Amino acid sequence: MDREQKAALVRRQKYFVFGDVFVFAAALLLIAALTAFAFLAPREEGNSFTVWYDGRAVFTASLAEDAVYVFTVGSGSVVRYEEGADHEAYNIIEVADGKVRVREADCRSQDCVHRGAADWGEIVCLPHSMRIEINGEEAQPPVDY
Ligand SMILES: [Zn+2]
């Protein structure tokens, strides 16, 4: 092997190393993209929410408008909440930054409060037979339970 051949061989090896790095990086990118898709795809962000009480849709509002509502057990009414107002058997529902949460409630379990703010899925308050369902772009009318 003369000098020229050796130099050519080294160049070729370098070329292959660069090729490997490129393939490796592409594979990593693909994995990252698939992982991101798997995480993001099922979480279709909602644009509105519906309050269900005893199997009836009692209220629907946009997630785009920040607001505070109060749900009352019995009547099943949902109205704008006035700060400082006293309620019994209630869930205070707050919409902020495109998410909805139960800010406060006097239910036994407090599960609805602990669920935190959500922009997909649903928030359930079993003791009050109430649930908040977040409606996505392609959401179908929910089935009663
Ligand atoms: Zn609750």
C-alpha cells in the first residue's frame, strides 16, 4: 500500500464515520419524534367543557374565557361565582389559561379538587354526582353513565 492509497483509505473511513453519526442522529430524532407524538397525540386539548349532573348536561362553557362558576348540588345549576358568596353542597369551577379545575368544593372526598387543572379528559366529583367533561375539537356527544 503506497502513501496515496493509504490516504484514500483514511478518507474513506472518515466518510463512513460521518455516515454512521448521521444515521445514528437520524434514528435518535425519529425516536424522539415518535415519543413526543405518543405523549401528545392522545391529549387533544379541549376548547370547551360540559358539566354533567345525574346524567344530564347542565352547563357548557368555553375554555378560552377565564371565569369562575359555582355548581350547586340539587338544582344542578352552574352560575357565575361571586367572590365571598356562601354556598352549600357546591363545587367552585375555575377556568384559567385554557384549563378548568375545581378550585374548591365541600364534598367528602375532595378528589375533584385534587385532580387539579386539566385541558383534556374529565374531572369527577362522585359524592356530588357531578363531572366536568372537556370537549375536544372532534369530541362526540358523551354517552351517559
Ligand atoms: Zn368532589
